[in-house]
Amino acid sequence: MKSDIFEVVPADSLIDSSQLESYTCGVHGLDDFIKIYSREMEEYNKTALSAVLIGKTVVGMFALSTTSTVTYQEDKHGNEAFGVANSLYNQLPLLSIDHLSVNKLYQYDGSDDSPHIGTAILQFIFGIVVDLRVKYNVAIAGVTVDSLPDPVDFYIKNGFDFLNNFEENSYKESYTLVIGYEELEKSSSFIH
């Protein structure tokens, strides 16, 4: 699959193993997962890691999986993300973004000429979700991601919100964030 900026391929299809060996996002546990554990998990269909390439350089990684969430009818976050569906259903079908990372060399540094690879990857994923819904008639109420504390602001800037009040008001090692399908579709630059 291609975007205007990059190409996305299954990580296990990388022919040159040095492409992955030189990859680092700066988070030791995520780097270890990508380099050591992901292949074993792929064998058992527990993940399907994708590599984001510019030329032959791996600039990002992500995986997608299906999931669902339990909704809390009285929660403002769920109501904003899922609208009326939040009050009608206890569970909603979601797509989960797993292991999203950007190569440290390509991470946005705040300057005007710094690339926005992470945002471009999210837009690409949003396009996949729109395709699943529009072209293949797959029910998806939104997308969820578990985020380390530092990237939470990145996800919020890209349309995500905390899943519920507990997620917003807790200090944790990771936070569950969500974007409802309608917001995702509005913020998607994908053309179908």
C-alpha cells in the first residue's frame, strides 16, 4: 500500500534485516518488541506489524487489530466519541492501533521543516478504516490506541480523546484513547 509520502509493507517482508536492526523509536520496550518479539507473535496471529518505508528506510511501524470496548452511558468522553451509540450499546466494534512508533530520526521536533510522519501514518490508518467501512461495509465505531504518557498530546492533537473519565483522571503507565468514526472520517485526508 502506498501514500503520497511512504509505502507500507508487512514488516516480515523486509528483505534486508538491517532495515529493522537500525530502527529505533527511542522507547526501549517498544524497540525490543519490534526487533525481538513481534515475529513470534505474528506466527500465532497475535499481531501483524507493518513497516512504513521512505525509500528503503523504515520510518515507522504499526499494527492493526480488531477489538471492542465497554461503554459507560454516563461518560462524556464516550458520548463525544460515539454519540447516541454510546447510550444504546454496551459494546462497540473498534479497530486498535498497536505498536505505533516513528523512527527517532524522523520524529517531529517542533520545527517548521520537521516531518510529520506520525500524523501521516495516522491519516493513512484513518484511510484504511474509511475503506473498511465504505468499500467493504465493515462496522467500525471508531479507533482506539493505548498510549504511553508522552505521546498522549500527539493523539489528542490528531482527534483522539480519552476513552472515559477514569483514563483522563488517572496517572498510569499507558492511557486508552479513542476517536469515533465520524470524527475520524472528518479528520481523514484519505480520498476514497
